[in-house]
Amino acid sequence: MREVSLKYRLEALLLIKRKAKEKAEAALAKAITRQKEAEKKLEKLEGEKKEILRMQKECRLKLHEKVSSGSARVKDGHYRIHFLKKLEEDEKAKDREIEEQKRVVEECKTEVKRARRDYIDASRELQVMEKHKALWQKKLNLMLLRKEEGEMDELGNIIHQLRKVA
């Protein structure tokens, strides 16, 4: 009977699968972090837009109060109207930024889904390899046990024959 190798012959592949799982896990963590950051930035931009809208409302209200009370000067009106135009431009620019950030958030969500799928695949591949190794070890142990039992039987026969002779 040939001597059985005790080293798992696919150990290198098992190591590669472990590294692949770790890499997929890190990629998933990064993707989730990027998504959270993108969502926070979107919330910040939406907050900035709310602030612009609040300032517009406040400016219109003050202009209306001045005009209603009759204390408005032409200079104040021009100043506030230009300020309102600037705020409207800022609002439009903020809307564009928000739309762009929404696209970024969607891309991040897609990336998280892809990374999660890759992680699940890598985990399954590693599980298959580990199960294969466990079955290999079980088979090897069974072979060694049978070999040992055969040797013990042979030893028992030799002892029995020696007793007959003596």
C-alpha cells in the first residue's frame, strides 16, 4: 500500500478562496461606507436648499412688510430683488447638485448590491472548499484507521502464531 500524503493538495486554492472572501468583504464595507457618505451629502444639500428657500421667503416677507408699511426706499427694493434673484440662481444650482448627488447615491446602491453579491459568492466558494477539505480529512482518517486495524490484525496473527510455536 502506498504511503498517504497528509497534506491537503488543494490548500493553495483554499488560501486563494479565503483571500478572495476577505477582499470581497473589504470591498463590500467600502461600498457601504461610500453609500452612507453619498446619502449624508445628499441630506446636507437638501438642507442647504431648505435654507435657501427659507431665506427667499424671509426676504420676500421683509420686502412686502416694507412696501406695505410705506417705509420702503427704492434702493432697498433693488437690493432685495437682486438678492432674491441670486437666491433663485442658488436654488437652481442646488437643485442640479441634488439631482447629481441622487445619481451618485443610486450608483452607490448598485455598487453595494454588486459587492454584496460578490461577497456571497466568495463565501459560498470558500464554504465548498472547506467542506471538501473536511470530507478529505474524514476520508483520510478512515483510510488511516483501516490501515492501522489491518496492521493490528497482522500483529495479532503474528503473536498468535508465535504462541503456537513456543
